[in-house]
Amino acid sequence: MVEQLTDLKAILHSKRANIYLLEYCRVMQKDGRVLYLTEAKDENQYWNIPIANTTCILLGTGTSVTQAAMRMLAQAGVLVGFCGGGGTPLLMATEIEWMSPQSEYRPTEYVQGWLSFWFSEEKRLQVAKQFQQARISFIERIWLKDKDLQAEGFSSQSEHLKSALQRYSQQIQNVSKVGDLLMFEASLTKQLYKLATQTTELQEFSRQHDGQDLANTFLNHGNYLAYGLAATTLWVLGIPHGFAVMHGKTRRGALVFDVADLIKDAIVLPWAFICAKEKMTEQEFRQQILQKFTDHNVLDFMFNQVKMIALSHHLAKETAA
């Protein structure tokens, strides 16, 4: 059993490539593997889930999971979430519900470092600013190097994008409270939506979380895939999801949104519009997003940002002691 667990965890979470959204199927354990069973017209079909290379699994509409499968998923350190159709919450639901594997062997320095600053409002604001500056840098880097995005008209060299990001960077430096930071962040997002609609010529777009058009559907879908990666990052580092630095401190799981924001605008936002323009299916969109997550090492980026902040405060605390 010890060898089996070691084999399962041979791939670091930051290097794992797979995230699954499953609907209308049964997740089960069979012959030492985790499978999902789909009901075809003439016969049932089994599909293997490579759990050692999987970060998280989203269970959508019409799914069930066996206890044996959950045991193996926990052993491999796979986060499991329940969600509505298409990866987004059901109507009137507030957020995805995560089931974290229970492990007592996660590192402690990250949560200690995080909590050492979290109870100071001023320090939380400084970390929120760091996250937002990292978000800007990631947009600039990805839109500069991704040839597929550039072919679709998304580029860091766009004067409109440069102006929006420079203005937001200056605003970040000058804000004195999180409320103002959230206001400026919302303004940037609106500008990015406007840029995306102009680039893809989807002029009728209006951001509505319950909208049924492809762009809104893909934005919701892609965002929740990003939330899955963010939740995995925080679980591996042992930092509870409730200790947010920017989103509401009273909202459970808000730190997941803070971390996911690091990469959403750079990857999910442009591809949601591009795929909507191309009238792709949800499955095609999901494969495109997951491939881009892998191409641009988004898990590494998330891990590095959270670890850098947590360790800097952990070391500062030890030095002060």
C-alpha cells in the first residue's frame, strides 16, 4: 500500500495536466483504477481517469461517485467538486462545493506565513496589490507569446490593452482600501470585455452570469475550471480557502477566487470569445482551455505566486522572532 501511494503521488500537483468535468456518468473504482461509466444506447462504456496526473474533478449534472473511488481519489490527492451543468453552479447556488482529501502531511510553513499577515488589514491589502500586479504581468506575457491568440487579434502590443493595464497598475499603487481595488478591478474587466467583443466582433455581448449565449456560457465554464486549479493549489499548500485578501472575507472559499483571478483574464477571457465566435461546443471549448492551461503552465504560476507571498511572510516572522 505504501508503494501504491508513493506511485500515485509521483507527479507534483503543479505539474499535473488533467482536470475533468463529468456529467451524466458514474465514477467508480474497478481493478485498482478510477473509471467513469457512461450509458450508451446499446452498451455501457468505461473510461479511465489517470488520477496520478489529475488535479481536480468536477462532478456536474447527473453524476454519482462510489466510496471506493473517493478513497482512491483522496490517496492521489485529487480535489473533487460538485457543480451544476457546464461546470457552473445550479441556479440559486452560491459556489462550488469542494471535498478536500484529508492529509496530515502537507507543509505548514505556507499556512503559517499566510496567517502571519492575514489579520492585518494593511498587509492583506499589500498582498492583494501583489496579486493584481502579477495578474497584469501574466496577461502581458501570455498575450505576447501565444501565437494562437495573436492570430485572433489579441496582443500585448494593442494600444487599448497597454493603456488599460498601465492605468490599472497606477491605480493599484495608489489605493488605500480593498473596496477601491475591487472597483478598479471591475473597471479593468469591463475594458477587457469591450476589447474582446471588438476583436471578435461579438458586439451584442453583455456580461450576465446566467446568460445563455455562448460567450457567457464559456466564460462561466472556463472560470470554474480556473477555480478548480486555484482550489487545488491552496489545498496542496495547506492554506484554507476562507483567508481571502481581496474578495469578501465573510464568503467561504473567497481565496479561491483571488488565486483564480491571476490567470482568468489572460486565458479564459479571450478564448471564451474566440470559441464563441467559432461556435464551438462546450466540450471543444473545454479542451481548448485545458490545453492552454497546460501550454502556459498556469498551475506552476499559481503555486509560485502563493508560495512566494506565504514564504516571504514566514521568513519575516522567523527573522523577527
